[in-house]
Amino acid sequence: MSDILIVDDERDIRELVSDILEDEGFSTRLAGTSDECMAELNSEPPALLILDIWLKDSSMDGIDILKRVKRDNPDVPVVIISGHGNIEIAVAAIKQGAYDFIEKPFNIDQLLVVIRRAMETSRLRRENSSLRRREVSSADMIGESAAFRTMCAQLDKVTKSNGRVMLTGAAGSGKEIAARYIHSKSNRAGGPFVTVSCASIASDRMEEVLFGRETPERGIESGLLEEAHGGVVYFDEVADMPLGTQSKILRVLVDQQFQRVGGTDRVRVDLRVISSTSRDLEAEIEADRFRPELYHRLNVVPIAVPALEERREDIPILVAHFIERFHADQGFPLRDLSEEAAALMQTMEWPGNVRQLRNLIERVLILGDGSGPIEARELPSEGEAQVQDGRIVLSGALATLPLREAREAFEREYLLNQINRFGGNVSRTASFVGMERSALHRKLKSLGVVTSTRAGARVAHFDENIAAGEAP
């Protein structure tokens, strides 16, 4: 896409402009009617469109073509030319999104200045699109745990369809990365990926941000839905979308078109919609905070994104990935992770999920001495017991219990952490803690530790009834 399409009903004019531009090293295509223009646009969008306002023997005039181009190929700059130029036409063209306006007969030097600027704008837009595609293609999915593999298998099934996907999971678990992964593997990977952060946009501005607006002073200002044309729009935390906007988004999903705020023209968009939420949308519906019709439209393919506690096996792999990324992006040292630090991180609580893990690694790299593996002492001290100078330092709560209860509490928490660290695998846990598998099963039962499947992974938890029933 590096040529210039010249559209003018006067053959002499379009050929003159073509000769001038080709002498300057540009390649050109020519069209004399609106039908020829649309055929050229549909075959290959140009880098720049030079467009006459008045086109004889055509079903569309220049303004109509301009509207179509800004709808279907918004990255293509349009320079309007006219022999009937006046300020009203110039204002109308600029309002509709034209890059500039030149009146015939034009000055060649002026024409070339405008063309060169417009071509530079086109180049920058193509580079931005390329960078967006590269960002999408680098949507890293890192992990090997059963829960992670289950999620990836579901994501792979929806990449080639155009179906709407609802990603559910706790904050920080990686829902946007999953959405970008779907996009990067889809037929729309060459198109934009536009994120709508429903929680951070003020409710009174939501419709302008989504649909854009038209005002006499500023003309057309495109919204996020127009920016996402031909690609994916991602509604992050869709439960926070205002009720009034929800009904309008529902109409967009049905009609694939909308009106800008303050405008009268219908804007058609070709979108794939991916949404995410960390809340229970069915409960939101019961509380009249979310429209059930929109829920059913968005929740065509629900996919759960597992929390970090459900994929503790992946923590060392994620840490290695983050260290490499911080090294490449910020020049932080490449450090390994010691076995003790890995074991500690796999037993820690992660309410902020993968996002919290990433932030912790960044902090360690910033504050660390920059040499050798990351050690357990560099990590935050958490939990009931901490090791200092070879001694176990108990928290106040554990230290006040009788010996038997304290021992049971310690064993229970220790084994819970180890079972979850190894993804619910009792054999690997038994090998690590130095117990026979059958003995570990008996110990787990006596302590009320049971395992269940969640998001494709085995997760251990405490069942007070079992512990009470097995108590001697």
C-alpha cells in the first residue's frame, strides 16, 4: 500500500496530477467515476486518496466517497480538490475527516507540499498499525500446568471463529493476555485490538468514548468502536458498563452500526467482541445492574482464566519469563531463581495473581544487588512461620496454641502448601516431603486435607468435617 489513487472526472486533470507525482517518484492509479474509485479501493487500499468533490456521471460525489473511506479505511488520508471550492465545502470536507483541501486551479508547489505531508501521515499510520499487530502477536501465554493447558485448549478452539467470548477470572489473572492471544491467532490478527476499560471511563463520557461525536466546532471525532473496525474490541470488566450504554451496545451487536453522539449518519462497523469480568454477572443481573439480553449476547463462549493459586506449578516459568522481559525492556540483570525462592513463591498467597507476581519480580530486580540467583531472603516474609538464622519464628497466633494443635496447624498448612505447589500431585508431594505415598494419604485424611478439581487442576483445601470425623 504505497501508491496514490487520483479520482477526478476530468481526464486531463487526473493525468496531469499523475505525471507531476510520478516525476517526484510516487506511483499512481487513476479513476474517473465513483464506481471506478470504489473498485480501486476494494481491490487495494492506497496510501493516499486525491479526490475531486464533483464527479459527473457518478452515483456518489466526493463527500459520499470520503464518508465511505473514513468508515472502511480510516487510515487512508484523503486530500480533497475542487474547481468549485469555497469555505463551506472545505469545512464540510474537513468535518468528514479529510486530511486537507486544495482548490483548482492549484499551485504545483502547494500540491506537492500537501501530498508529501499526507504521505508521511500515511506512513506513520501504517507503522502504528504494524506496531499494534506486533504487540498482539507478542501476547505471551506462559505455563505448563493442567489448569493452564485446559484454558489454552479452549482458547485455541475459538481463535478461528468470529464468536463472542466471555473471559472470567480474578483481577490480575491474565484475561487481557488471553484476549490478545485469541486475536493474534485469529483471521483478524492484521486488524486492530482496541481495549475499552469499562471501569476507568466516567459513565457520562462512555458513549462519546465508544461511539465518537460530531460537533460544529470539531467535526467528526471517531470513537473506540470505529478504531476497532476490522479487528477486535475488548470490553475489560464489562460489568462496570453503565446500564444506558449497555442497551446501545446491544443494538450495535445486533445491527453492526451506530450513530455518533450529536451525529445523524449511521456508521457501520465490522467487529469481533471479547469481554471479561471478575464479577458474577448472573448476580449482577439479579441486582438489576446488568442487562440479561446483553449477557446472553456476550456470553456465547465462556472461558475461565485460572487464578495463580490454581497454577502454582507455573510460577518458576512465569518468573523466568518476567526476568527475561525486564532484561530486554529495562536492562535489568538476568538472574536465576534459587530452589528455595521458587519453593517459597509456590507456597505464598497471590491475591493479585500474575500481575502481583510480575510486580514482585520487578521490585526484586530493582532492589537486588544484581548478582547470583534470587534468594528466598529477598522475598516478602509471609505466613505463620518464618525461618531466621536457622530458627523458626512463630507468629503470635500459632505461638499461643497448645503443642498438639500447633503441630496439627503447622502440618496442615505445610502439606496444603506443598500439595498445591505440585498441582495436587500426591506422589510428587510425598517424594518432596520424604513420606511414603500411603502414609501421606493417611496424614492428609487425618488433617482434613482433601483435593478437588478446579479449572482443570487438582487443588487441595481443608475440610473441617473430615478432620473432626477422623480426630482420635
